Amino acid sequence: MLNLSIVLEDSARNTPENTAVVFGDMRLPYSMIDTVANQVANLLVSRGIGKGDKVAVSCPNLPYFPFVYFGILKAGAVVVPLNVLLQSREIAYHLDDSDAKALFCFEGTPELPLGERGRAGFEAAEGCDHFFVLPATPLATESEYGESFWAALGGMSGEFETVPTSADDTAVILYTSGTTGRPKGAELSHQNMLMNVLVNDKMFPRTEGGDTYLGVLPLFHSFGQTVIMNTGFMRGAKLVLMPRFEPGEALELMRREEVTFFAGVPTMYWAMLTKIHAEGAEKPTSLKIAVAGGSASPVEVLKDFEQTFGVSILEGYGLSETSPVASFNQPGRPAKAGTIGTPIWGVEMRLVDHDWKTVEGEGPGEIAIRGHNVMKGYYGRPEATDEVMRDGWFRTGDIATVDADGYYSIIDRAKDLIIRGGFNVYPREVEEVLMTHEAVSLAAVVGVPHDSHGEEVKAYVILNPGASLTEAELTAWAKENMAAYKYPRIIEFRDALPMTATGKILKRELR
């Protein structure tokens, strides 16, 4: 018997009165999260949903998320977390593709009409029979979109005996953002997810008197789910939920709740630093550990953060397919800025060419990963699984180098590579150089079609507040600081860049 819900159950048994979740003025103890999750499990069983059935959840970072997530696991069912930015047609696709029997959907807000989209998606999905609304008003028993969560839980017992699942049973299906073709569901077992939690917990020293995590990374995404919610719950930590990242509010919450552990994507760190430097926002002093992933952090941001906060950002790497953490700048070893560190305990990494042959020396090559964190495969897609998996190895699509000490550095996504006139240009390298210019705050580089060169290098740039610089001046500067085939011939200034729900820059929208 191995069930991921143990990360909550164990803490609810050992420290029932400790605060598990903080949301606005609400402070919910571990015992309550566990009790409501038990009611959710009883509700699912009463509707004929049991072991191995898929149940989708579409919800931002609200207390509902852990209630539903752990309730589904306790029932022996499989959690299918959905990105809250999906439109109705996409919701229907995910429900159909995962064979979901039920959907728990947040009612939404005027800015995010999730209830409306979820209901339409549910109506369009063939085999999905149950729709539960997570109301925007706490404890509301009615909703225009369907059966309210609280009404459905009425009369459900707060006791439940978790359905025994085995280590290899599927716990979660995480959909990958699908930059190539339609999104695919990575099937992760209870063991995949639990081992990743155990290794994460071991990697970071605990704070005396208990840890406080700021949960701003979306919990529907693997990074927030494993590193923040599941590892935080396993430690009996306090989880401060933030549904939408806003740099001023994040800094305020860190100060008020004395946050010790923050995990974010590079753009979040950049936004908080901008807030402190441009507006003199006060910086929190309780922070002990700062973790970054999702995409490579610009070295300038790493330096600035360490100077400002006195804490260095530890960078790691992983994918939905690897539960997610695969490598890390691990405490107890020297951290190397700009690298993704070394493979975590129990995981191997190597560089391969397109024929799966090992690339000797520093590379570059494509990262392949083997270990307890690698998914079972893509749900219902044996061909897609065979393309990326061989003998337990998973190939990631990320191009990297490795140094003599075994530290990996991501050069770029294989698909972001720009080939200009036969030369390989790695956008990240160009972005790093552009960001050393004192007027540049953030840069994103993409390849755009070109008649004679095949592709041309284009940079989208956000300038520092009050900086005066023309596109032509920056191009001239870039020409002096980069090889002729690398520097961007086209530069466009922007006030903002398109981002995913997790704060990654959406390069496909810039191309």
C-alpha cells in the first residue's frame, strides 16, 4: 500500500492543530484539510467513482485545491489537474483525453470566468458524468453553474479509510503545455510523486520552529504541486496561498506571514526586484530558501537577488514527465549560478544525440533522464511514449552542456534553437548578453522567418523604468558584444511580454 495522500494524513495525525493553509483571513488546521478531503472521498464513492477512475480539478490556488486533490487520492482515483486559463473547447479536450468521470471546477470571477468555461467544457465532454462547482463565496450551497461543492458534501462523513493503492498505480495525470501538437497527459505513479517529495524534503534543511511556504506557483502545475504543496504538507509546514502573483502583494505576504521558503519562476524574482528597486518596497527578512525553476534564470537576476535579499537562488530543473524535479543546486554542495545543478538522489542524467547515443565530454546534447521520477508514459499514447522513452530513459527536448563536476547548464529548448544562415543561435545566450546592458530589464529572443538566412534573430525587450535607449542603439551595442551571426538584427521594445499561467515567457506567441 502506497498512497500519495499520506503526506497530508501523517501531518494531520501528528500535528492536527497546526495551521496547514493560510488564505486571506482564513487559517485552516491540518485536521480540517484532512476531514474535508475525507468528505470528498466519501462523495466520490457515493457517486460510483473509485479506484483508477480519473477526476479533473480546475481551480486556482485556493483552499479547495488540497481538499479536492487529497480527496481524489484517498478514493484511490487519479487526479487530473487542469490549467485554469483553458478555454471551454480545451477543457472538453482534456476531459475526453483523460477519460475523466467528474470535474471539480472553481466558479470563477469576472476576470476569470472559469465556472462558465468549465460548465461548457463539461457539457461537450462525452464520458464526464459529474460536475461540482467550487463556489467563489465561501460555503455557498448554490451556484448558477450546477451542484455546489458544499451542498454535495452535506451529510458526508469526515471519516474515510484510504483505498489501498500500489506504488505503480497512477496518482496524477499532468498535462504538458503541448507546444508541439495537442497536450499529452504524463501519467505519474504514487511512487513517482512520493519519491520526489521525499528527496525534496531531504534536500532542504528545515527551519527551527517550522517552515512557512508561499504558494504562488500554480498548484495545478507539477512545480507548485510537488515542491510547495506536497513537500510543505509532508513537513507539516504552513502554506500561504496566493491565487495570482503580484510582486508587491507577494513581498507583503512574505513579511506578514514570515515566509521561510519561496519557489518561483525567474520572471517572479525579476518582478519582485523591480518592485523593490523602482518603488522602494520593503524586503522580507525571514526568507531562508529561494528556489527557481521553470526556465533558466538570467544571471543578472541571480546576482541582484543575492545582493538584495542576502539569500542565493538555488536553481533546479525538471518537467511534468519527471514529477518534476530531476536536478538541483543542492545545499551542501557549492551552488553554481546559471546551472541547474546535479541530478537529485536516485536519478541519472546524460546527454544524447538524436539517435540516443551518449554525447561524450561537455556536449552540447539533449538531456536524458532515468530514475524513480520518470513517468509511466503518456496516457493512452503508446507511440508518443515510445518516441521519448527507451530502456527507462526519458529524453527531454532540452539542450544542455555538462561540466567536469557534473553540473548541467541548459542552453535552450531544442525547439527554440534558431538556425541563422547555417549557424546555431541559442536564444538564452543572446538574452543573457542583452540583460547586461544597464537599460535592459528583461529580454526574450526568438527566430523569425527570413528569405536568405532561413531565420533571423529578433529580440523583444523591456527597458528599465526611465531608461532612454532606441532600438537602433541597442542593436549597435549588441553587434559590438556578440558574434556577427548571433546579435539580434531586429529589436522591439515592449511594456510586457506574454506569459503562461506559471510565469514562463510564451515564445511561440512572439514568433
